[in-house]
Amino acid sequence: MSNTVVRKGHPKALWILFMTEMWERFGYYLMVGIFFLYLIDPRKHGGKGFDATIASDVVGSYIALVYLTPFIGGLIADRILGYRKAIILGGSLMACGYFGLAMSGDMAMYISLGLIIVGNGFFKPNISTLLGNIYNAEDLKPKKDVAYNIFYMGINIGAFFCNFVAAYLRNYYGWGYAFAAAGFGMILALIIFISMMKHVKEGDVVKPVQKEDMSLGLMFLYVFVPAIITGAIGWNMTKWLGHPIFATITNDAFFFACIPIIIFYLGLYFKASHEDKRGLGALLSFFAVSIVFWVIYNQNSTALTIWADQYTNRHMPVAAVKYTKPFGMLQVTTSDSMTVTKVDKHFVAVLDAKGNTQEVKGVDPYLLNLPKDQWPKAGEKENLVSPELYQSANPIYIVILTPLIIGLFGFFKRKGKEINTPMKIAFGMIIAGLSSLTMYFAVKSTDIYVDKTSMIWLLSTYGIFSIGELLISPIGLSMVSKLAPARLTALMMGGWFLINSMAGKISGMMGSLWDKFEDKGNYFLILFFSALASAAIMFVMVKWLSAVVKEKTGSN
């Protein structure tokens, strides 16, 4: 292998997959960026009118399921469909789901979410696997990590500008137009992929089933049926115990349903041949440690969205706002004769002109921790940055930092001090934890129940986290491609997304408990110390993981 001539440049397939994933992620992040806000928006404004606890549970469940189905989609692509057909099927279902969200009615919403969840299961693991298979060619293997970093940059370009489209459409025209834009993004991704599909066909190989592999029929019997049964048991735990184990009924059902799937992945390891066992063992160990990273990552859809919406100073001076409508308008529903006496969660207690205490509901949450003298008067417009725009900070940091990180690693390699993949991941864990520590200091920077915090805290948190993300997420995709047995690559890619699924549910569970944290700083300290613990475990495993990676690939 050392005598192999490394191909100059990257194949056309990388750029096709780059563009396909960019537009698919445009749709996904547009939808997930506004979904929580849509759920808590009052019905009179076109939203669902859920409270924050229910909204966090729904968002957490959606993220959990959207990353759980790649386990199934990867398996079917590995054994039956092949990767290109799976990607087209998945993308088509997702497009239908996004357009469905543009319709009114709860039933339309839940059916649409189901289509997106199933569609993502076919799309997400298989486009990553297709890229990995193409870079398994001997003359491309040394470029695999860089290829995944470039691919990951495409994801973040889509994730960056989708929030501006979402903010403009939902404020000018309504929620439905924003969700429809996600559908158009997915259609554009399909057009690009289908029209240039011939350039990626070399990576689309259905692997033969080995004697140690479980058939689809047995897998349904031993994995899916038990998952349904254990999920039903979890759903009924509240009835039997009098309270849920993991905060809500849906959390209990999800985590119980995951038990047979986790057992299945452990079974892959224990039944594997000696040749496959080391690679699978290294991957599963990495998966287990990385779950904390994904919990922090998914805070952007729950806790950080709440923070941007209610605790961050989003006010823009009129002179600084060229277009005011996209930033939204607030209208005070109380009269000037009322005096605020209490601010608590989702209501304001006031004294009327006669001194009687009243509770005024429906006040925009942004106003709840502002002194009454800073509220706009009845009918007065308030120019605010839409909270979803802050989610564009993370992807733009990724786009800017990716070439810098790649250049830094290249510099160390040329100096003979190359940082191996497991060490990068360990450092990434620490940096992700520091982003949560930054939010702890944001909480302590002022009395958040009577004043807003500077947007610098939120932007700094996203910036710090983005560095950690670059050391873990794209490299994680590369690790799966390097260490998984060829016939199980998409299935193990599904395992990588299963970890994200569980983390998404944990993130939603934490978000549903947000109001129970009197000191919000403790919320972020839990994440910080969890990240440090994960980093410590990763450092312990670095030597072993590095040896396995080198054994499997001949590189670090």
C-alpha cells in the first residue's frame, strides 16, 4: 500500500455528493431550526400553541426518530436496495414530508414528520457510505479524512443560509411557506443527484451476506419485534409506577425500544470473526463515548433555541434595520395602567388600576424578563432578530474553520507530529464541554430573570463548539468507513446515527426539564462535566484505538 500513487485532486463524485447533501441539509436544518418556535407559537399566529415542555418533548422525539431510522435504512441498502436507490427513495419521502408540514392540522403535521423520519433513514446513512466506498480505492484512501471534511463543509453551507430563508418566509408569509422551502431544497438535491448519478455508481455495491450475518427475517423477529414490545412496556411504565422514569412517557417508550437494538449491535461484535471483531469493538467503544457530544450538539434545537428566544438581547435599533418585517413584530397586550409584579415562566402577574392582582397570558416570552418600562407600548413595533438566525452561527463557523483545521493538521503531519484520529476526538470532547461552560458564565453574567444577556455569549458558545465539532463529527463518519467490515458499512453508519438519535432524545428530555432548573447554570454544568468525563475515557482508549485504526488502514 505504501507504493500506491495517491490520486491528484478529488473525484467528481465528491462534488456531486457535496451538492446533494448541501441542499438536503438546507431543508433539514431549515425545518429543525424553526420547529420548536413553530410549536410554541400561539395558534392565532399560525403555530401550534404548545408549552415549552411539550414542545421540547416533540422536538426531542423527532430528532431521536429521525436518527434512529438510519439503522433500518442502512441495513436495507446494504442487503437489498443499494445506496443510490435508497438515497432517491429517502429524498422523495422527505420532500413530501416537508411539503406536508406546510399544510394545517395536527394530523398533517404528524404524518409529515413520519415521512421525514422514514425518508431520512434511507437517505442519511447511505450518502455517507457511498462517499466512503468511493474513497476506499487505494489511490484515494489517504484523502478520506479530507474528503469527509469537505463533504461536511457542504452540510454546513446549507445549514447556514437556510435560517435566513426561514426567518424571511415565516415572518413575511407564514410558517407554511418556510416549510415548503425545505421541500424545494430537497427536490433540488434529488435533481442534482439523479442527473449525475453515473459518476457515483462505483461506490454503489451491494455486499454479499456472510454466514455470521443475521437475515432480514430473523432481524425483524429478534430486533424489531422486541423493540416494539419493549417500547410498549416503556410506554406503560407511568401507569405501573405512577410516574415516568425518564421525565415523559415518550422518553420511556423510546429508551426501552432502544434496548433490543443496542443488544443487536453488541451481538454483531460477539458473533464477528476475529478479523472483524477489533474494528467493530473500536467503533462501538467510540460510539458509546461520543453520545455526550451529540447531546451538547442537539441543544441547538432545544435549550439554545429557548435561550436565543427568551434570554438573549435580540433588539435591533430601528436605524440599523433596513428590512423590519423579517425580524418580527411584538404587540403588548396589557394596558399602561397595569404594573408588573411578577414574572414567571409563561405568564405575567400584574396589578390593575384598582390594585387587584391579575394574570395576563399570551404575552410574548421575550418580554417576560424585561422591565416593564422597556416594553413597547400597545401597537408599537419592536424590531427583533429572529431567534433561528443564531443557529446560522455554527455552520458559518464550520465553513470558515474547516480549511484552517485541515491546514493545521497538514502542518503537524509535515512536521512529523501528526495527531491521530482518536486524539482529535478526545480534544474535541473537551472543547465541546467548554462551549457548555461558556453558557454557564452567560447565565452568571446577569440576573437572567430581570434582564437579557448579550448575544456575544451565544455566538461564542457556537464558535467554541464548532471547533470541537470539526474534531469529532466528520472524523466520526470517516472512522465508520475505515473500521466497519465492508458488508456492514451502512449498518454501522446507522449505528453512528443511532447514537445521535439517543442523544437527541436525551437533549429533548433535558429541554423539557428546563423550567425545573431554578439556576439555569446547573443545566449547562451537567453538560460540561459530562463532556470532561467522556474526554477522560477517550484519552484512556487513545492508544488502543490508534492501533486498531492503523491496523485496518495503515494510517493514523
